[in-house]
Amino acid sequence: MADAVPAPDLDLRIVRYFTVVAEQRHFGRAAGALHITQPSLSRQIQRLEQVLGARLFDRTPQGARLTEAGEVFLPRAKGLLRAAREAAAVTRAAGTPSRITVGYINGIFVTPAVRDLRRRFPDAEVRTLHLDWGEPREALLAGRVDAVVTRLPLRTDGLRVTVLYDEPRVLVVPLDHRLAGKESVTLDDFADEPLPRGQDPLWNAFWRVDPRPDGSPAPGGPLIDAVEDKFEHVAAGQAVAIVPRVPGMSLRPDLTAVPLHGVEPSHVVLATRAGDNSRLLAALRRSVEALLTAPEPG
């Protein structure tokens, strides 16, 4: 039986350098972003090419272009870096069971579970961290939080996700909108009206109901990065928006919410890294599942 070919000795720091050059398409800009000199960066990339036995970049008058080998290596390089971050986060969590950070997003309250955990583990350091609606997955995988209570949709590969409770969805419109004051509405009532769009296709599919049940696409709408942007567009009459109904939710005084029927509810979930089973995290999971339930309607 032939001897196995030894795996190449890849330096993850240099792999990261490669991904930055690939993103910048320019050694000078990449060196600036990495806070190193361009000659040093060039030497590191040459070292990586020697280890891999393939040229990764072609230099051009405009900068640097990935070779065919570089194009093949790029997604694998990103995967290596992602796996390293996840391994470090999981190991760090296992090695420091007396510390935990719980993330949450707007309209979700983790206080009862956090208070219970602090009571049961008085020597543990239990932190909370507010996250924007697009941050939970990356915050988990990067180790910024150890658990997060958020809403679906969410890419779940690499995560353990437990549904906690559901929230009905409502339509937010300006006070002078033709649907304001209705007892309820359906998708047909605003079929042609634009809805805000986010960067995440999963988010768009759920919160815009796109495509519609009959297969037709939802109308376009303004691109947003934050909840405040969404409500500003609605108040200006440029869109309507679908949001979860949160008991006690406070809208801007120029907006109102109308119950939306005929669509599935929003799902509030607890998400953690798959395979992360520290004692403190297991205790948090029990507290969350027992204490974070659907609030009573206001």
C-alpha cells in the first residue's frame, strides 16, 4: 500500500491574506487593509503558492486577478478560516464554562432566563448582547455570543435551533393609508404595494412573502439595512411592511399595525452552535425553554 501524501502545511494567517487580496483584487489595497507592507504581503502569497504548488494570482496593470487555481482555492480558503473560527469558539466556550453571552434582537426579552441562570450560577459571568436583525448567525459562529434568541428565517447549518413560540404577523401602514383601521387584512388587500427589501434572500422570502402563494413575485420595494429605515419608508408612503406582532410594541405615532391573516406566524427561536454542550449552556437552554414563552397579547 502506497504511503499517504502528507497534507500541506497551511498557515491560516497567510490563507487569510490570500482571501483579502482576492477580495481587493489589488496587492497594494490588500496590504493597506492588513496593515502590512506590500513586499511582505507578496512574499507571503508566494510562500502559499509554493506550499500549494500552484500560482494563485496573475498581476495585471489594474491589480491582481485570480488564476483558475486561485478561483478553486478561494471558497476552500474561506471554509478553512470559517472552520477555524468555529473550532476556536466552541473550544473557548468549553474551556470557560463559567462565562456565557446571550444575544437577543429587537422585541425579544431574555431577562427571565438570564435572571434565572444568574440565580442558579451566582459565580458565573452571564452577559447579554443586543444584535441587529441580520447579525445572529455570524455572531454565534464568530464566538461573540454563545446563544441567541432571535426570529426565523435563519440559516441553520452549523447551528442547533429550537422553536420557543410563535408571533402573529401584522401589516404596518401610515395612519392615512386606505387599510389603516381595518380589523384585518390579507395579502390580496395589498398585492400591488411595495415592501422593503433586505440583503438576505431568506429574510426577503419570509417577510415579503415572496413568492406569493400563487407563485407570483412580491412587488419590489426600497432596500433597507435597519428597522428604522423600514419604518421611515412606510411613514413616507413608499412601502408597507410586514412585521411580528409583539405585545406592547410601540410604533411611530404616524404608523399603525393591522392584523394580517392567511400567512404563517413568525417563529422565535433559541440558536446555539451545533455541538456546543457546555454545562452553563445546557442550563441556559433549560431556562430559556421554560421561561421564554409567548407574551400575553396586549
